[in-house]
Amino acid sequence: MLVNDVYYELKPFLPWRVRIGLRRLRARYKRAVSANVWPIDERAGSTPVNWPGWPDDKQFAVVLTHDVEGQKGLARVRQLMDLELKYRFKSSFYFVPEEDYETSQAMREMVAGAGFEVGVHGLEHDGKLYGSKRIFANKAARIREYLRRWNAVGFRSPLMQHRLGWLHELGVQYDASTFDADPFEPEADGMETIFPFWVPDLSGGGYVELPYTLIQDFNLFVILREPNIDIWKKKLDWIAQRGGMALLNTHPDYMCFDGDRARDEYPVRHYEDFLSYIRNKYDGQFWSGLSGEVNQHYRANVRPSLRNTRRRICMVAYAGYAVDNRVRRYAETLARQGDKVDVIAVCSRGQQVGVEEMNGVTVHKIQSRKVNEQNGWRYAYNALRFFVKSSAVLTRLHARNRYDLIHVHNMPDFLAFAAWYPKLAGAKVILDIHDVVPELFLSKFKGNENGIVYALLRRLEKASAGFADHVIVSNDIWYQKLISRCVPEEKCSVVLNHVDPVVFYRRARTRNDGKLVVLFHGSFQWHQGLDIAVEALARMRSTVPNAELHLYGDAGTSAAADLGRLAQRLGLNGNVKVFDRVPIDKIPDIIANADIGVVPKRADSFGNEAYSTKIMEFMSQGVPVVISRTAIDSFYFDETAVRFFPSGNSEAMANTMLDLLHDEGLRNTLIANGHEYVDRNSWEQHKSGYLNLVTSLTTEDFASLSPQRLPSSQQASAAEPEKVK
């Protein structure tokens, strides 16, 4: 926001006509390029999950607010209140506490005594509140004192600047410094919602955010020079249809009540026309509440665990979004609770480069990818291309959206540096290590620990982890490995590939063809041991001639061709079937129609420590699982939930599968225990750890800068209402 900072420094020295002329030029350009999202952004009309509706079952809400920015505005407060009372409305007034904007106690008492609301509008009106954390911390102490003295619970930043993760420092119940879509504001990153939302803090509390949803009066009549209120009416009608919140912010400073209009004013009849339009068209259909009353309604009727957030998060993954379970689980969990989530990824097989909406997530597919690259240099080249492209796209998206958090998924580790611009601009960065790259390189490309490439990968791993604000690791063994060599323990955590019950709910079996299907889905890399599974199938063919091995993954690659040749050599023509990857949504139905799930990883390879998500996916659909005994799977599972066989031993694998087929009681026990294991270890049970991490990273810590804490009287005023429906 360097341009804005420079503007506010120069603003006192620029003539009014120059300032307004520059703003009008900018607004003309913004109006042209934003025609598809302003004044109406259809994405903002989605009703949040768990939304309780408005009081008295009203269709929508009308919330009137005013920023009072000078002595001229203060002199008009009484007239404005009388005008609103004429149409049976009341509103919230936000006053600037200091310098030329000082508000008298008598004025505040008059407003509150008439049943209107008093809120705090910054400290000064100079655009410098968020200049730095230290500046904000110093001003926050004074703002807290004004909130206490004025008995106010609401805040609005001057010039609609917003750093939502900072405002917890004020101890307010609600903030009103954002908007759904307004490209004419200096900080034009809209929240894309016409509903209140929740901004959580580290203690389990938080505040309600109330975005304004109708363009401000100054922009509409002075900057855009609109001659009437048609834009207000059009947007209001749209909000009413979607049951949202029509929150308008106007300024008595710019309303001309009588006499000659000043150059920065508009006729107050425009505002009166709007009040009349609401009453005449929608009387009896809307709830009219003060901002503080909207806050109380939200808190009293939405349980803390169900409150919709609206953080802005971007994920970067050198993977196909449709087929990557881990990336999708994070992204769609955030989207379901209301967060705005973008994902920068590669195209899954059969997809084209472009932008796609999937389950509330916006996916930017920027590059095609041939999976399972067999040549290390080819893999490095493709990954580097993606790094350059994703860095450019992320920089462009951040300039528009100003993300709170960038969640980067390896491989490769250095992809974390694609977030260089958002990090410089204040966003936090997570590096999510799906696979430890140096060890995977040794396994996949036959390297050695004394080689220069392995040493380089170790250095990149350390640098990437150091760049990130937090590192997530996909299992406990790798967690110990990483904190021993490159990541401080306090900035590292484990998130397993838990099964998401939203996707992997229990399906019914639909296949009845008399065949016995052994299933594997995933990558066809050597460490997965799929050749061992093919050999095991050959060993059990004489006992179970109708058995088939179905492999879903890297069809069309050299690894798939090698497996096909092995099956042919062993006389398994038609018994081993290779299918291409399918979207995660389709995997549960495929699993539900299998008889045995297999995970035959090699214990003498990268597979010894690589956690297999598919084990819990098999369990979720009631399919017994046969797995090789590796360090990682022995760490998480035992014989009550799965059947182990010695890694690399195809004969033992075949015998273990035959034991399962011949022992119905064993199968039923494994199925029952598998269901219990999944219920206990599902994403639904463990997602709170990730969501708490996101909250901790998007909430700024001011403890070292602001020793003054929230006064006890203010804490009492910020307490939750007792009623929770």
C-alpha cells in the first residue's frame, strides 16, 4: 500500500481540485474495469452456512451509519437524526476523538439519549493509523480509553483502512471498516459478502465485522457525480432478494440541508429519497437495527464454533487440485466456514489452463504437468517454471485481494519463495511439507547422501523453512527429522492426512459381478511397491482365479507400462487393470466396490516413512487393508485395524490376502475396528488444530509493543450475551 501511504503524506499539500481530479480519474478507470463486480458482485450474495436469519423472520436488514469528520458534520447531526426519525429509522454515528474533530460529551449524550448509537472513528482522520505495528499499538491504547469513556462497543477506521488481525487490540465487540465490493476506496480489497462475519482471536473470542454494502455517499455523488440514487436502489433490491444486510455509510459533512451547496456537498434530498424508497417498497419486510444491535443478534444466535469467518487465503501447490486430497481438504474446510480461498495449481489430466470454481474455492490452473517425471532435471525444470508462473500470479492476486495467509505445499520446498511479495506486504506464510524432498530425491532418482544434489536440497529445505512463518509436516517421524535439522520446534506442527468425512462418508457397494477386486490408488513410484502387489496377485491366482488388481494413478507413464509388462510376463493378462487418476470425490465409490485395499510400500526406501492416506480411506468405506510393515505404518496402526506383511515379500502378501478372504470373522473385525479408527481420527475431529493455527497466524500479537491491557470495565462490556440458540 505504498501508493496510499505516499498520497496521505502529500494530501495536506495538494489543492482540493487536484485531489478530487485525481480521484475522479482513478474512479473512471476503476468503474470500467470493475463492471462485472460493481455495484453488484454476485459472489457476495451467498448465504453463510449456519446463518440464523434476521430478527422476527424479516427478509433482510437495513443498517444506517454515519462518519462525522469535522465541525460542519457535527453541526448537522441533530438535523440528520430528525430526518431519520421522520421515516422511523435510527442510526449509528462514528465520531473522531482527537484534534480538530473532538466531539463534546453533550453531543454524544444527545445522540445516545435519542436511541441512536455512538461509535469511535479512529483517533485522528489522517490515514496513518496502520502506519506500523508500533504506531498502531500506541494509538490503540488511546482508542481503548475513548471506547471506555464513551461506553462504545463499535469502531470504524478512517478512510475504510482495515487490518482485521490488528483490531483485537482495541477490545471492541464489532468493527465496520470493510465492504463487500467498492473499487473506489484506497484499499479496495472487498470482503465479497453482504452478511456479518466473525474475526476470531487467539483466546477463543473475537469481534463481529460489519461490511458496508452500499457505496458511500461521497464516492457516489461527488466522485462519480451520479445525479440520483438509482445505484443505491438497484443494490438495495439485490440485497433484499438475497436476505443480506443493506449497510449504508454516509457523512453529514457532505449533506447540504439548505442554502448554497459547497463543492464537496450533495443535496440531502438524495438521502431522504433513499429512506423513503425503503419505507415505501419494503415496509414490514426488513429489520432496521443499529450496528451494535446487529452485533448482538449475531453473537446471541450463532454459536462460536459455527461462526463464519472471512479471511483471505491463497494456497500454492505444484499439483492438480482436483486429485490432491490434502490441498482440497484444507481449502474446502476454510471455504465452508466462509473464508475466501484461492488456489494456484497445475491442471489435472484432461483439464485446460484457466480459472475454475470448485466447492467454494477459486482454482487458478496455470500450467499443465506430466506427473511422475522420471528424469530429475526434467522435474526440476517443470517445477522451476511453475515457481516463476505462480510467483507472478500470486503477486497479481495479492495486489487485488491482500491475502492474510499464503499456504504453500511442497514439493518443491523452494515454492515457498513464490510468496515473497505477500510476505513483504504483511501476509503470513505456511510451508506444508507433504514429502521430505531430499529423501524422496534419493529414492526416486537413485541419488546418494554424499552427492551435491542432495546437499543442495537440504540447503533449500532449510532456507524455505526459514522463510515460512510456520511449517506443517505430514507425519510425526518427519516432524522429528525436520526439527532435528532445520525447523525450530515452536514453529512446526504435524497435520496428518486425516480422512475428511465430507468426502469420505460411507458409500454402499454397487458392484455384484463375482470378481474379487484388490485396489490401490495413488502414485506409481517405485517405493510404493506395486510390482510386489502384481507378484502377489500371480501367487494367489490359482486359489482365487477371479481376483483382479485395480490400480488408479499414473496411467500412461513409464511406471505404468513397466507394471503392465510385469503382469504380462506373469500371465496376468486382464487381471491387472490400470486406470488414470480420478478426482477425490469419485474415489470413495471406487473403494466401496473393492474387496481388499493394499499398501505394499518398500520399507527399505522412502516409503518406510511416508504416511499413506489411502489406509484410512479404505477403512472409511469398510474395506479391510493389507499393508507392508514399515516404520511409519507401525507407528500409527496395529493388527487390530490392519493386516501387516513383511515388506518386499510378495508370497507373504498373497498369504495375508488369502487369510482375509477365508476368514469372515477377521474381515468383519477389521472393518468394525477400521470404522472406529476413522471416526476417532477423521478430519472433523482434528481440523480445529489447523484452524487454530490459521487464527494464530492471522491475528497480530502486540504483547511486546503494548503492555497496557484492556481495562476491566471494557472487558465486561465486550462479554458475550448469555443467550445462544
